[in-house]
Amino acid sequence: MGRNKLVSFDLKADFGFFKKPDINDIYLTYNMLHKPALLGILGAIVGLQGFQENSILPVYYQKLKHLKVGISPLNNLNGNFTKHFVKYTNTTGMASNEEGGNLIIEEQVLIKPEYRCYLLLNPEDELENSLYSNLKDYRAEFLPYMGKNDFSAWWENFKEYESFEVFDFDKDYKIATLFRKEEAVSDYLVKAMGFAAMGKEPVSLYFEKLPVAYNETLYQYKYADFVYSHGARFRKDIKISTCDFYTIGSDQVIQLL
């Protein structure tokens, strides 16, 4: 893969919150870490500023949006993390339209979210090399957090892959990360998979629509449909996509987007 380095690290927190922007009377969270949120965490690690002004995308996003990343949930139940609702009460009277009124906010929170994050870096780029060094040395310029500054995050198990290559669908394979569900995939996804043997727990599939980038005109999320399976194997004749898949082991494949 030329000059690029493929690394991974396990990102963890006691709690997490990745707010869905389409509901305001109750705050719901995405279950999975998504690329824009991961870029914010990487920006904190390397010391790039976050959101400062309306209608201006943060520095970390402008400088890191080109990075190829992959995300795999860890220690979960079929792709799902435990969630709880927490209520907050604002009694100042400043947050309600009614004079002297209280505002009660109900927020959904992830419990002990963990994700293995894959990252393709160019060590000849000064910023990407700094990010590589900080990840490897477990050092952050700003405190990273899991979607909300109350929920500080850390990482473990930094790994650099000595060999990896673009996957050309020449053998049966298992996808270790979330992967984008193209329209064609939805038509034959179940047919393409191998399922567990009779008498064993069947292979599960997890689906979620997640942000992949910002619309740089509207300053809103762009979305894509994603799939995750903890054990599904795909036949070599099923070409889910023509690009962005890489092998990192004898039969393990990741998607970087």
C-alpha cells in the first residue's frame, strides 16, 4: 500500500452519547461510533480545535475528513450496547418559554461503549505522523470524549499492521468492521452469508443509518446505511463492493471509508 500505515486501537469509555439531531424533546444516541464523531476524537488527540462558530466547520474536520477509517464494536450483544435514560432538570427558568418554568431533559446514554478503530495514515504527512505518534504513545493534546465532554475516553491495544492489501474477493471472507449497505447488497445479503451450523446460535445482522460526513453547504450530516455481523461469512463470488476493502489476516476483511 505504498507509504501508508494501517493502525488500529480500542477506544473505550464508561459512558457515551452520539446525539441524533432529528429529535429534540428527548435526546437519543446512535448506537455505533460514526466517522464524524471519530474524527472529532482524533482531532482532540492531535490537538485540533473543535466547533467555534456557526456555519464554519471545525478545524479537525477540515484537516482530517480525507482519512479512511473503519469501526468495529467490541464487547457488545449482536452489535448493540446497553443504554439507559438519564433525566436532567434545569431549574433556573432560563431554559423554558414559561416564566419560572423548569426544563426536564431526558437523554439516552450508552453504557461502556467500546470500538476498535482502524485508520490508514500517511507518515510523510506532518499532521498524520503526529496523530500516529500520539496514538502509539497513548498521548492526547486535548481530552478525548465519547460524544459528550462529560464522558472522557481512552484507548488501548494500539496495533500497527505489517502487511495488508486491497481485497479482491478471491476467497470466502468475514468482515470485521461495519460496512456500507449498498442497494444491491440488500437484495442478496442473506443469500450471500453462511450461517452457523444446526443447533448453534444463528449469525446476527445489525443495521443502522449513520453519519458519514458533513454537507458543507447545509452544515448537516450526510448519511449511509451500515451493516455489522459478528460472524457472517460471505462467499468469494459475492462482490459487495469494488473498493475500500482490505485484508488484515488470513480471512479477515475490513472496510475503510
